[in-house]
Amino acid sequence: MKALSLIIIMISSFCLSIKAQDTSTEKKDGQQLSELLKSDYNKFFNLEEKSREKAGENSKIHYKTGGFQEFVDIYISIDKSEKIIGAELKVKREWMKGANLGFAKDVVKSFIGEFAHDKKHSKPLVDKIWQFGNDEEPELKDINLTGCFNVFIGKTMGFSYEQDGQMMKYNNLKLDGGGYVFAVNLMKV
């Protein structure tokens, strides 16, 4: 009984220490890579660098998440001062269903929530993805966010738009060996 009480206290303490996701209009434009690596996002997903390639003065870093590594890839583009100029998420479609759907929704909504410059604009999409399949699934009123969501659910193959200095690209890409990957690419323009 004492062990159970201790576990409940530890879980409660942990939950109270987690910061609420920032939904202000403050932009992440120019966030340093070092800030991302210290963030709650990285603490939760435990990003592990797999490779780094140079493209002129910029670099593209390939990360794998701590879990589900065979299904999730994250690419962070940085400039020479290590400011984040873009982020891309690729999730294998075969994994985005059944028992794994909850994990896939968490990965996708967290990625958008972390890397979208305009948090307030993207929040309805983040909420819609998180609630997908539930009775409380909210309606989207923004045609751009609806276009992105339609790609997420597999209704369309691609949609992109520019918002607040950032290009948002959502695609279902066919893999060479068969199958598809859902991709979100958020790049500074």
C-alpha cells in the first residue's frame, strides 16, 4: 500500500512539473537547435541523431525517436549559427492505424505544435489530430488546416500553404519498396 501511495505521489509530481504547451502567437522562428535539445519535446521523444549532412552553409540532421524508430523519422534543418530553419516529420502509414493510432497522433500533433511558427493558428489542427476518431473531434474552420487534416487522414495526397513566413507541406508519399509515408515539412520562407 505504501509503495502504491509513493508511485501515485511520484506520478502526480511529474504531471505537475510538465509545462503546458505554449499556444501563444509567439513564433519559434530562429529557435536554436540547443534549445530544442533541452526542450520538453526532446525529453518526451528522446531524439537520437543518426546523421548530419551539409547543404551549403546549412545542415540537415536526421533524428530517430526513442521508440518506434522503424516508423518515425525527423529531419531538422539548421543554418550556420544552428538556428532551426525547417523541420520534417515522416511517419510510415502502415503504423498509423489500429493500436498504434494513438501513438501516431501524438507524434504528429506534437511535431506540428513544436515546429509551427504560429502556434495560435495551428492549434485547431493539433487539437483535431489529437481528437481524431473521438466523439469530441472539433471542426476545422480554416480551409488550409482542413486541407492539412485531409492529408493526415489519407483523403488527399498533398496540401501546402504559406503562413506567417513558413511553408507548410503535408504529403502522402509513395515509398520505393511499396507503401506510403505521411510527411509534414515546415520550412522558413
